[in-house]
Amino acid sequence: MPDVPSLFYTFHFYLFGLVAMASAVVFVTRRSPVSAAMWLVVVMFSLAALYVMLDAQFIGVIQVLVYAGAIMVVFLFVIMLLNLGHPAELADARGLWWKLAAGAVGLGLVAELFTLVRGATAAPYTLPAGYAAQQVAAEGAIAPVAGPLFHEYLLAFEVTSVVLLAAIVGAVVLGKRRADAR
Amino acid sequence: MERTYFPVLLLLGFAAFNAVAMLALSHLTMRPRPTPVKQTPYESGIPPLGDARERFSVKFYMVAVLFIIFDIETVFMIPWGAHYRELSCAVPLVAGSCPAGQVSFFGLGEMLVFIAILLVGFIYVWKKGALQWD
């Protein structure tokens, strides 16, 4: 992110932000789960573009590879497993009260966002203007992530492998049991 | 910043142009003579059986979940590989290389621990036969 955003930068920031928000609204209002999932892909891609614009290029690439790629594959497989049938035959399970409750939660989150943006952030959580861009220019896009990850957060990194191991065992235990029961 | 992403824009533009041009050219040059056989959805050259909306086996889901997990594992290897020179040196690099006698196995060791833990999972998956289709 440049210190003084150029018109080009500002235009694209709002463009991707609007695309992300509009796609998110379309995503939650679709009847067909498959087309909802496709709109979610658009949201993920817009978020990746915003990450790149905030000088988090590595996170942007991972967003596309992992979220728009791998996670969406699993969402689609779940939809195929459930076999929800044709969208026209689907009864809308979302009653009026559910819609109101979801709207209230959404409004609450928007209010929280506004408070966070308008309020002063505590000093340990802020970065000087243009700090990320300087780091990327000095060390490249990956080193600012890799340095802390493999030094200060080494324990968290190693614990991640245990979390992944738990996910592997969980998937095999649940998946194999159902496959064998057939 | 605008300059550095210009090649990406070029690539996107070229890909979009190619896709549109292929569809447009085939539409412009074709002479439509539809037959019922031609109108059926293409399914590897055999007549389609039943509806596309049928319940899929849980085995597909197993493969997808295992794919994600090992995909995430690779994601951690990318920053490790990009940062490996710094990680295998006990002191900060001098002019892009490690001073003599300061090479350490810290970087190699931490990734070996990470992979060893996930290897347990891989062996478990293999022994349980989760990679086998039947």
C-alpha cells in the first residue's frame, strides 16, 4: 500500500471491496447450493486481490490456492454427498425468524467493524504507514512471514502438524466407518 | 506497484481473449444441424446414464479432505524453502551467504519434526487403506 494512495490504487481497492461484498450478498441469497459455492469463489478471489493490494502477496496467493482451490472442493463434495436435488424442489428452510436473527447478527458485526475502524487501535497492534511495503521491498514477499513463523512462532508451527494429524485421523475414522458400513 | 502487475494483467487479458475467441470463432463458422444425439450432454463418448444430480460416494469426500490436509502441509513448506538460507545459519547472513563455521541445522531440524509428525498420519492413512478405492 503506497503512503499516499493514488487514484489508481483507491479505485481498485473499492472495486475489489465492492465485488467482494456484492458477491457475498449474492452468495447467501442463492437457492442452488452449487451456484452459492461459485459466488463464494468470487468472494475469495476478491479478498485475495485485496491482500495483494495490502502488500500481503504471499497470503493472497495462499488465499487462492487453499480457499478458492482446496476448501471449495470440499464444499462442493459436501453438496454432492448430501444430494440436495434440484434447486426448484428445495423448500426454503430459512424462515422469517431465522432471517431476522441472521440480519441482527450481521448488523452487530458491521457495528463492531465501524467501532474498530473509527476507534484508536492500541499501539502494539498498529504498524507505521507503508511498513509492509518497505518490508516487502527489502526482504521479498515471503521472508516477512517466514522469519517470525520459524523463529518466534516455532512452537505454534510444530503444533500445526499435530492439528493436521488430528484432522487426518478424524477424516479416516469418520470416512472409513461409513464406507465400510455399506 | 501498477507497473509490476502489468504482466499479470496481460496474461489475464490474453486468457480471456483466447476463451472468447475460441467460442466466438466456432459459433461464427459452424452450420447448426442439430440431431437428438448431438444435443445430449457429452459424457466421455458413452450415452449418459441417469441424472447428474445423484448422491456421490463418501470416498470422494475422503480424497478431498486428505488433499486439503497435505495441501496445507505444502503451504508451510513454501515459506520454509524460501527462507532456508537464513534458517540454516546461526547468525544473520553476510552479503547473502553464511559466514564460515556458522551453518546450523536448525532450519532442517524444525521441518523434519513437522514432516515426521505428518508422516505418522500418512502411514496411518496408508495402513487403514483410506487411499484404496474399495
